[in-house]
Amino acid sequence: MDQPASNPAVSTYTGSRLLSPIADMAGLPIDQFNFLLSEILALVLAMCFRRFLPPKPSNTFARHLVASLLGIALSHFCFGAQIWHLIIQSSIVYLMLLWISPTHSYLIIFIFCMIYMSAVHIHRLIYDYGNYTLDISGPLMINTQKLTALAFAFYDGYRSKERRSHEEHLALSDDQEKQKIIDIPTPIEFLSYIFYFHGICVGPLCFFKDYCDFVEGRNLLVIPTSTTSKTNDEQEPIQIEQPSIFWPLFTKLSQCVIWGYFLLAYTPYYPVEFNLSKEMVGSPWFKRLCYLLFSTFCARAKYYFAFILSETVNNAAGLGFAGFDKNGIPQWNLLTNVKPLQLELATSLKVVIDVWNMQTALWLRRVCYDRIQKGRTLGVFVLSALWHGFYPGYYVCFILAAFETYAGRGIRRQIRPYFQKNQATKSIYACITWLGTQIALNFAVTPFVLMEIQKVWYFYKTWYFIVPIVSVILALTLKGASSKPKKNQ
């Protein structure tokens, strides 16, 4: 998912080539042209879907059916016969949900999905090494998130039913209680969830409970405030009209235009790999650092564009509405996947993690962080690396990011208090930590882009391994770096 296709003529792309002449005229590889066309079609279809099949009980089956059929058509256009990977993986998981006890199915499904996805990653590693031709690996990564999250939610529903035994370990957290699933999805619900057209190409992840609420219109139900003695459970929910999608679409499409322009005007001319060139390595360290920060920013621009575009397409269908704030303003942030401004101005790596690939971070929390007792942070980063694939640079990226997170946690607890005396010292601390966060972030993500271990090693060698060494030392020496403070009982 990280490098442009090297040569469209010899590409391993398996999607439709029907529009190759038009793609050539546009100066785009056929895989990228098909992707953009699919997203534009999905955007138009999403607005029609919302207009002509609004969420109400009589439309539920039709909404599931239309969403899934359109999704299958778009995915076949983009990926060709590779969509069989989605069909095979999803069908096996559905049979597991039917035949295996919930006490074990969630773990078996998780292992199976990770192995299946890993096999596809390895196949791509062998046959398309170092390149990016649009293939099924991206949708399969999202599908793995959907299926594993669904399995864990069904397990939580089982735990909820078993709580009558009053065993403490069966208690659910508030988030697990909200996302739990009591019954196995019907075939049409499951098919729709896997293939819904406004999220099939690039996501982002939507959890099953949220998706069903969107299809059935339950996200448009509100419990009225009342002064009577009736409880919320006794009051009749009120169906509200679908809020306007004009403002979220206008603002997010405007962001897409900005990032799209940046992607075309700057990203091709400031490649991250130029950091390895003799010219750059021989330059003064300040120039090298400035180029490193800007080139990695250019690399992030394509993700900003893709993440915001995918959220826009989903919003056009009505998916992403998260209710109203206290002022009655509609909130369209259920599927927000990135917050570029907050990320670029972040003063800690934790903030970066919180506002980058947010739906994946939520998946990692729900299936990993909230489920294990020890080594949570490192476990999340390792799972994230496995989910992305098997290029060595991915593992360097996430392992270093884990140590940097520990180091940042220690700095915040041990050093930050000395800078909280007045506004001047607070401002100094904010400036220092912003620069430190930028350096830590970009030294961590550069291996993700370079991918190959030889390039990663050479890159760090030219910087004398300063950032990795300092990060590990701080993580190991600062008190409280590797653990969260205990809550007061």
C-alpha cells in the first residue's frame, strides 16, 4: 500500500483494463484510474442510495441487498477475480460462527483471518516486491478487521448472556456492552456488511453494530427527555429526519482537493528515498533534517487524501452520523480516520496515534489492548505490524514507535511537571515537545516507507542511530515509562 506501480505495462494488476485508453490519456496507471473512478462512482451512488432508499423498516432488506450487490460490482471492477479472497475468507468465518462455540470461535476466527491475510501479504511480497499495484490486500486488511471485530462482539454477547452466573471475569466494559452482538447476523446482513459499496475499496472500518444501526435507521432514533417518572427504556424512541450531508461533504471534499493538489504538486518531487542519496547524506544536518520532515509529510499527504475521501463517500450514504452535540449540531465523526491538523501540531506521540488511522487504532484497542493484561502497548504495535504485512521496515517502524511511546510517557510524567510553573515555561515545553514529536514520528515512519532492511539500516547509520538509541534509553530508564498510573481505588 505504499509505493506507486513501477510499470503499468507489466503490472500484476488483475482488475478491469477496459478503460486503459482513457487512463493513458489521463496519465495515470490503470489501477489508480480505476480506483479514483470507483470512488467517484461510489460517491454518486451513495447520494442516490441515501435519497431513494432511506433507512426505515420497509427498506432494510433492500438497503442490505443493494449495498452488497453494488459493492461486489465495484470490487470486481477494481480487483477482478481477486475478490474471491474476500468471499472465501468471509464464508469460512461465517461457518465458524455457526458451528463453533462462542467460547472458542472468536479466537479461532482471529487466528484464521490473520493467517489468511498473511498468506496474501507473502504472495504479494514474492510476486510484486517493493511495488504497489492496486490489489486485494488493502480490502482484505479491512475485511480482517471486520471479521475479527464481529467475532469478538459476538463473544461479548455470549458473555453478556452468561453473566447470570455472576462471575466477575464475565463482566463487560461499557464499550463492549455497547458493541456486543447477541445473535449471529443473517446471511444478507453479513453479505452487506462485507461488501457495502461505499466502503469496499478503501474502508474505513465500520463495526457491525454501527453498520446495522445505519442500515436500519437506529442511529436516527433518540430517547426524548421527559420529566415524567418513565425510564428511558419505557419511553418511545422518536424517529428523526436524516441530517443534511451538505456541510460534511463540502468540507471533506474541500480537504480532498487540497491534499490532492499537494499530492500531485509536491509528493512526486520530494521522495523519502532521496534521504539515502549521496547528495543528501553529504549535506549539513539541518538541511537533511528539514528535507526528512518535509518528504515524510509529503508521503503522509496521500494517506490524508485517501482517508478523507473514503470517509466522504461513506458520509454521502449517511454512514458516519454519530448523533448531535449539546448544541444540536449533527456530528459526522463516527468514521473519521485522520485529523491532519492535530497530527501535524501534536506535542506527543500519543496524540499522533490517537488521530492517525483512527478506526484501525480502535480495532487494535477492542481486539488486543482491552483483552490482554500485560505488555499491552507492545502487543498493539506488534499486531499492527503483522496486520500491515511482512516488509522488514514495518516491524522497525512499529517497534521503534513502541519505545518512543514509552519514552514519551516517561517524559510526560517525570519532566513535564518542571515546566508547569508559568505560561512561559509551558510554551517552551510545548515547542520542544512538538519538535521532538516530529523527529520521533518521522524517524519511525521512514522505515515504513523504505520497507527494505538494507535501506532502513543505511538510513539510521547515516544518523548514527541517535533516535533509536535515545528512545530505548529513555524508555528503559524513566520511571513510569512502561506502565500506566494506577487508578485510585
